[in-house]
Amino acid sequence: MTGRSGCDIDVDMLDRTEFGQSVDVLGEILDSVRVESADAQALDLQQSRKCVNVEFGRVVILLVRLGRIRCELGGEPLELVEGDVLAVLRGTESMTLEPYAVPPVSGVDAPARVSAVGSGDVAVYERVALLRCTCRFADPDKNPLLGALPRVVHVSQRQWLDSQWLRPTVDWLEREVAAKSPVASVVVSRLVELLWMQLVRTHVATTPIASHGWLRALSDAQIGGALCLIHEQPATTFTVAGLAQAVGMSRSAFASLFTRLVGEPPLHYISRWRMLKAAQLLKEDKQTLAEVANAVGYDSEAAFSKAFKRWSGKAPGSYRRDRRSEPHSAAHLLAG
């Protein structure tokens, strides 16, 4: 790994709570792998079944606005009720949605039920209103967050860290979806991204750490501290021994624990984080290639270009030009 020499580790950043470290690193990840574009659609189920496709590189988020519904993906059933949010992060198969059938009751409020006819019989289904949101990410196969989170993330209404924001945000989202104007498309994209970030924050905070993949490393004081240093000082020439000393561990113990919790050795993770940060800077298109290289620890633009091409398959200049032409820019309304 070729990087800048002579940089000292700022250990003052370790004077934080464990939760503070987790928030910092998670925030950095969310910022570096931003949603490229997003859209939303209101669904009012008027039949017994509906299929929703889940495509590679996209996250499908379902928010139940009214009623309850059975959801099945890959043979795994799940019940969703009003206020629940379900995100499907990986997979190319269809997800089946089915309202609950209920027996006819005299005097029932008609708008709350939907009738469907089949095989000569009349079945009555609960009315279900959903919002289906889709987030698209660049380079999804290199997205550390998508790989660390489970395939399906389910957050119930009572699990949200702060549920006060949810209803007004979703009400606003529904209004913008109905407006169907160019400006509304931009607002929808931003609101869906907010929903995605809140979903991730809530899942990390309310799910047993052992199920998070490398995210569980954020709860470890020493490995979390090392991640904090790596994320906030990407230009530093780190060594395994230097990181171990900064967090008060022996080199061998640190390397072993880091690899076990994070899923890869420290220097591999550092290299990957540098490339993710570089990709973010290239997409922002505010710095020269030399400035981007310097920001992620490379004194040589040639060395940076070689490392970036090995990681992304494209030279930095080509990567930047491709991102300029993609339809996720504001000029194309972020509607995807």
C-alpha cells in the first residue's frame, strides 16, 4: 500500500464514548455510499396478491400505511402491520404481498375492505395501503453497508429510535409522490434517502450486535476506536503496530480481533476505505485528481490511479466522467 509518510495518528479522537465512535463510523459509511437516486410509489392493494421485483443494486423499502399484510420472499413469510417498514437489500426474485382475507361482516365499513371474486366464491380482503420506495446505489458490490446488513431488515413502529419524525415525513412523501412534478421527484429522492438512513440507524441500535457482520466491531471499544481513527484520518500512513498501540493492544491481538470482527485484515480495510472515500470525492467533482489522491494518502497521482483502477476497474478520470453522465444528477431530477 503506497501512501503518505510521516503522518501521526491523532489519538485524541479516542476520547469518546463507544456509542460516539459507532455513530461517527456509521455516519462516515452512510456518507460515502450515498443513495444515488430514489423514487417512491403509493400502492393500494385491490387484489389478493401482488409481486414486487427486487433487482441487484437496489434496495426496496415497503412502508405499511394502512392495514396488515403477509409478505413472502424466498419462502420466508412475514407479517407487516401499520407503521412497519421492511427493506429488502439483496436478491433478484419477486416478493409476494398478500392482504389478509376476512369473513364478511354485516355493517362493516366498506372502504376498509376490498372484495375479490375467484372460483365462484367471494373473498373479502383487508384494505392495505403501502408506500414502495426504491434506492439505487453506485457500485453496490463494493458497498460495505449493503454487505454487512442482513438481506431483509424489518423495523416495527415501536422500534424506531424517535418515531415523531416518521408520520410527518411519510405524509410529506405521499404528497410529493401524488404531485408528480419535476421538483417533487427531487424531494421524493431526498425523503427516501432520509427514510433509508433512519432505517439503518434504528436497525443497528435495536438488533443484537452479533448479527451485524462487521458492524458489530463498532461496539468494541478498541476495534471501534481503531475504525474511528481510520475513517477520520484516511491520509495517514497507518501500520498494524501503530493502530494496536493507539488502542492499547498488542499487535498480534489487535490484528486477530480486527480481522475476526471486521472480516478482513486492518491494512486491507484501510485500502478499501481509501478507495471508497476517493470514489465519493470523484463523484462530488470539486477537486483535481491530484487533490483527491492527496486527500486519501497518496503523494503520487500515478500510484493512486493504479490503486483506484485495481479497485474499481476504471481509471479515476474515467470513473469521474462516467458519474457525470449518469441520470442520478440533479439535472436529471434524481428520479432514476
